[in-house]
Amino acid sequence: MILVTGGAGFIGSNLLAGLEARGQTEVAVCDRLGDGDKWRNIAKREIAAFVQPERLAHFLDSQRDAIETVFHLGAVSSTTETDADLIVDSNFTLSLFLWDWCAKHNKRLIYASSAATYGDGSAGFDDDGALAHLARLKPLNAYGWSKNAFDRRVARIVAGNGARPRQWAGVKFFNVYGPNEYHKGSMASVVYHTHARIKRGEKGRLFRSHNPNYADGGQLRDFVWVGDCVDVMLWLHDNPAAEGLFNSGSGKARSFLDLTHAVFRAMGREPRIEWVDTPAEIRARYQYFTEARIDRLRKAGYKKPTTSLEDGVATYVRDFLEAADPYR
């Protein structure tokens, strides 16, 4: 059995679809669905069990012989969340509990880190898992800090030859977009929000730069198609000797203007842009550039090419956002 925490979420539900496409039917999901439409993310999936987070420890103990791998994607992922205690409980304490459980029972653990750990990028975007390198990273928000705190704890355990899972890998996701992100509200991708604005007959909205090194709309991000993130996780599962931290991005930074134009083209429309000033509170913690270094992943043996921004946006718009049923 495979357990996916956060399995009803954005990346988690896409992982479920990827596992099912390979014939994996013994998959358990740990998540909360709430009273919205998040349940639709997994409505098409065959699942072996659904576990509320407060029952996770009991489930793990009752199924410890059946569980082979834990994909830990459950987290408080909002970069604007201000309840630091909630963030620590979900992103650090729970992660450490799963690490210890997998180590004790000789299971495999593939977990979600984040590109938010890189902060403003002044220390680069190298997925070096060494203690000294991780200590240099300065995340800009509590979410990024919590993810880096767990990465650092893992690095300390590994450096001290402490107990570890049979396989462990942390995946640093960059700016992911794709189907099943609809429940995320303001935290959904720029692709999703740009498409929604255009459908309403509005212009694409872009922030002015306020930085002499970047033109308006020229701020750069590594936008990554969710299918590429799933492929990386499945490859890690297929290659148990692969361990460490790995970036999951396109490897090519693109501008917000490029992304906006790609959405307009995918919808068969001419671009129309509305320029707005970046709020001061955002400007103080703004990333003007992110780009995944994927050399370490390539060196480990991952060979699949990444999806271009234009191809990923076109697939998302055509096959999901413009479809009668947008869920994967």
C-alpha cells in the first residue's frame, strides 16, 4: 500500500491519478475535505482508505505491514498564513513524526519541501542538502521557514548517521500550475487566476516591477506543470537508490508577461494587459527571480524533459479549464 498525505490536495490528487494510471490501486489518502468542492479532486480515483489527520497515527500502526511508501504532501501551504503554531504542527512536527515512523518500520518516505525555502534567491537555487548550505537559506515567510526547518533536521539526522527511512527524498516544488488547484483560492496559480479574469471579460493583470533590473511584467519565475512534478515523484518511487533533496521545476525562468500571453493564446484571444502597482507589503518580500537548478536530479538519472510554459498552459486551458469537467 502507498499512503499519500495531502492526497486530496492539488499536487497530491494529481499524484493519485499518476499512480492509478500505472495500475496502483492500493492507495490510502490522508487529508481533510471540508465543506467545499475539494472532494472532487479525488472523485475519479479508486482509493483503499481515507484517513482524517487526527487518526493518522492509529492508521499507520494498524497498517504498518501493508504500507510500503509514504508520500508526504500534506501541509499548510499558504505563504500568507500567519498562525505559525499551526504551520509548525503541520509542516515540521508531523513531518518529523512520519520520518521517525518510516525509519522505525523500514518504510520509504518521499516528502514535499518547497522552493519557498530559497527566500529571495540571494543564496541561489541549488538543492544542496548539506547542513551548511541549508543554514544559509533565508525564507521570506513562515511556510518557507517551516519547510527549511524540516530539511535542516533531516540533514542533521543524515549527517549524524541517525535512523532514517529505507529511502528518503525531499522534493522542492517551484511555481506549480495545473488541474485540481481550484480549492486553493488566492493561492491558486497565476495561470488559473489569469484564465478566470479573461473568462470574465477582464484584462490580464500584472504587477509593475518597482525594480530597475526588471521591466514591468518581466519578473521571472520557474513555472512548472504539475504533471512534471508527478513524473519526478514517480521516478523517485521507481528508483529507491535515489535519495536527497531534489528541485522540481522547469529549469527555465519565464516572465509573468510570457505566462499571461500564453494564457491569452491558449484561449485564442489577443492579449490585453492591466498594469497595477505592487502593494508595499508584497514588495518587501517579493521574489523577482526563481529558477530551479535540476542538475542534481539529472545526475541521479532522471532524463525526462520538462514541459515548456506554452505547452503546459495550452494543455491546462484546453483539457481542463475550458472543459465541462475541469478535474483530473
